[in-house]
Amino acid sequence: MQVRVLGCSGAIAKDCRTTAFLIDDDLLVDAGTGVGDLTLDEMAGIDDVVLTHSHLDHIAALPLMIDAVASRRRQPLRVHALAATNQALRAHVFNNVVWPDFARIPSPERPFVCFHDIDVGAVLTLGSRQSKMIEVLPAVHTVPACGFAIRNAAGGPHWAFSGDTERNPPFWDRMNALDVGMLVIETAFSDQEQALAQRSLHLSPTTLANELACIDPGRHYPIYITHTKPAETEEIMSQIETLAGRKVRGLAQRDIRWLKADGILTF
């Protein structure tokens, strides 16, 4: 299974695109501004989108992508998200004010997009060849949110994604029960902004360390840091490296990496 990092930034700036991952060539995880780097053919090849939550940096490109390739598709794009996320999209984006209601265009019987509600704990089988299994993981954020653990339907380790979250014990319960090959976890703010991180329900390096300490002993896999604010990325990574150098529990002896856009994660 291949994960293409289209965007992994917490905001936009030059060379910074917001969250979007293309799994193989037919499954999109979140639809931030990074989707705009795909060709029309690549966008048209996506059959399913799974969304972690309704915030703009994770859904901004979705209405634009549908508009760009709807005429190339024979079937509606399938969007899978928590019920509250789908409700927000229908009420505030696809509402014929901000954007056309593509769930009813060109007709309710043959729309350009259809929305499917999912629940935390559900396991989905998606992709044009039913080739990927996706478990919906819990997240703790300012709006209803989730993460995902994705693997080949034929078996193998999971690619896990925390989504936007703060401290989240149930997430680690599932991580410790799954065969995890790689984790992508957010750390949006530096420790200087820890109060803001807590208020907005994001992680900072110190809370990241506390979270990673929940990983069971003996379990090791690469951990990629995502969703850093562009103005703080270098400071966040420096603080993580400093804490790891001090052998802070949770970061000591962990394989911590900075996720970069345009990268390919294969395992």
C-alpha cells in the first residue's frame, strides 16, 4: 500500500499545503489544499474520500475537486465521514450559497457526490477494487472528529492517522491492539503555545510525548509529525528533538520524523 502525502501543514504558505493523503490511487484521506497538486486524471480516479472532521483545512479542496472532474466520472464520488461532518458539509458548503449542492446535481437520482455516515469503531472496505480496510478511530477535537487505521484488505500492517486531536486514551487502546506499521500524528503548536493548543484541542511537543508514552513497551514503528503551523514548524521539531535527547518518556528511542508534502510512504 502506498501513501502519497499531498499536504500535511496546519495552514497555507509557500510550499505548505493542508492535510490530504492519497492511498494508492483511489482513496483520499482528507481533502485539504494539497489535493490541488493532483492532475485531472488523478482526481477523477478517486472513488472514495474519508474525512476526519469538518474544519476548512481538511475539506477545502473537496468542492473544487468535485467541480473539476464531475463530468469525467460515471459514478458519484463517495464521501465517508461522521454524521456531524456530513451535516456540516451539506449545511455550510454544498448549500447552493457557498457552493452548488452536488448531492442533487445534475439530479437527485444521479448526483456528483453522495455522503455516507460512519461511526467511530466501524471498519469499512473501500476502494475501486474493495482493496482497503479502514477502521475509524476516536479523536478529541473542538468538533466531532476521528482518525483512521488503513491496511490492505488482503492483510498487512496499518497506516494510522490521528487526525486533529488532543489527549486521547481510547486512541492508544486501539493502536496497541492493532498491527501498526506507521503512525502519522499531529503536533500543531510549539510548547510556547501550549495554552492555545489545549484550548483548540491540538498537541504540542510536551503533550505529544505524554501521548506517545501510551504506546505499549516493545512496539516500535516510524512516527511522522504532521499539521505543524508553518511559522512554528522548525521550533516544534527542535523541541521534539530536545525532549527526545533528554530521554523524556514517550520520545526516548522513538523513530520520530517530520512529514513532508510530496513524499511517498510505502510499507
